Amino acid sequence: MTSLPTSYRSLTYTKPSTPPHLYHSSLTQPGTNELLIKVHAAAINPVDIQLWGNPVIGFLAGTKEKGIGRDYAGVIVGVGSAFKSKWEVGEEVFGLFSKPTGEGTFSQYLKVGENDPIARKPKSWTFEQAAAVPLVALTAFACLDWLPPEDASVGQRRVIVSGASGGVGMWCVQLAKQLYNCHVTGVCSGRNADFVRELGADTIIDYTKQDVALTLLQSRPKNRKYDLYIDCVGGVEMFSHWTELLHPSGAYITIVGDKTSRTSMGGPLTYVTWPSQILRFLWGWAFGPRYANVLLYEKSELLEKVVQLAEEKKVEVAVQEVIGGILDEESTEVAWKKSFGLMEEGRVRGKIVVTID
């Protein structure tokens, strides 16, 4: 293990919605099944804001310091004995750190375990670009897993991505094209239309100027319904049309649920707060099309697929803004308020990333 400091800083909070603060921890060597990462960049996601304000997470963690951030990119500086055959000190990596009630990736150092998704950083990506990828790409894989089997008699499978310019949406578009050979319709604002088209979308619908449901119904081939609707935005507007849009073996998949607030938790937890989703889920399995509210897949092999696509220059990473000073005493408050504010506002093209100095 290389020469390391005895302590490190991270951005944490104690009670939900209270101002985050710098927390100093002792730096120890990695355990047998751990890697020690020096973090260079981390990304912020809507879930970070949601966890920060969640009273349930606060209750589960008690007075323990709770970290912020799940995505990271950095350099391995310590390798546990169980990992020495696969990893070496000095390798550049990126991955997902999945401990919502514990540490976060807004930290100078991070210990990751055998179940945390991790892969070698593509040489063509900066640390900031790599940090923008894990959570959203792994979520996109979970969405696209609901595609029905290919049927050569009807041609390409047809996918709709609502919120196509956002973090998850842009990866749904790219992976649907590059790995699944789908026809993709991207729903986004007009200002992001060219961006989504460059990602590979075959058709663009500007939700600010067009009736999305009507346009989808009018633009599909005759007697051909869609295979998959991926909702990255939330809301219930499309459920008046979902059986018209999707064939019985198709699926409506959401990562948000019926809610539209960006500050409240999404995902399968909303089955409890929005029970209509449960009825929709049961109806879909019985009669079709299927309905589900999904979480990401935590699999390193999926990140490795992304790395291969990156090395072949078949995918792009979009970082809207890079924010520095998140762990500096003098600028931490300004930095976290800016990153949180951008997340709460929404309409982010790609991702917001912070640098870890």
C-alpha cells in the first residue's frame, strides 16, 4: 500500500435535511475483501437529495454520520488480500457505492467491498466523465431488461424513453441502440432534441410543443404497437393510453413512479405511497402490458459492458457542470448548495459532478 495520510475528509449530515458538514475520519488499511480508493470525482443524483431529506433513513441510521453520493471515479491505493489476483494499486476505476445509511462518495477516500459494482475506467474518459456513469447506466440496464424477446417477423423492437436527455434517459437511448438494436423514440424538450438525436434516437418528440401520446400513436407503423415505455420523469398522464401504445407482452417501466416531486423517494418504495401502482402491476401481469417500478442492477459485469462500448467510441457521457471545492473548508457550503440546487431544479442534461481535491 502506498504512503497515505492518517485521516481524510468527507461530506456528511446527521439529521435529515440539516446542512451537510465536513467530517474527519481515521484512514485505515483495507480489509481482506476491500479495495481502498482515492476518490477523484463523484456525481450527484436525485436519490442523494431524496435520501438527505428522508426521515426513515434518518431513523434507521440514528445519530450516525450519513454520507452523500453513490457514484465515484478514482485510483486504487490499497488492495485487500482477497483481491490481489484481480486488482493492483494504481489502477484507475469507477463504480457504485451502495450504502444509503452509511458513507458516501463525496469523500477523499472510500472502501468498496466485493458486492459493490466496479470496473476499470476507460482510458478515453476523464475521472469526471467516469463518475457520471455508474448509477444511471446500471439503472438503464434494469429498464431495458423488460424488453420482450426479439421477433424477426415484426422487425426492430420499438422503445420510448421519456426524459431522454436526463442521466438515466440518455443511457436508455444509447444502450437500446448499441446493445439491443431497437428503434428509439426520445421524449424531451426542444432544446435537447439535437442532443438526444446524437445519442442515437430515431425519433424525437418535443413534449413542450407536441401532445406526446397522440404523436406516439400517430407516428407508429400501422398495426404495430410499442414494446417498451421507459419513464424517467414520473406522473400518470400516459396511463389513459398505455394499452393503446403497448402490445400485451410489452411493458411500461418507471424509475420514478406516479409521483412528480424530485425531492421525495422514487422507485419501488412508491408502491406503498401510490397503491394504484400495485393494481397496475397485478393487472399488467394478468392481462398485459406489464408494469413495474424498478431499481438499478448492482453488477460489475454491466459496467464492463459500458467500458467496452466506451473504448469502441459507441457511447457518450454528458456532464452538464463540474463543481469544485466540495471538501474545502472555505467553499464546502457554496459547493453543496449549488450541486443540490441543480438537482432540485431538474432539467439537467446528463449529470452534475463534483471534483474531490
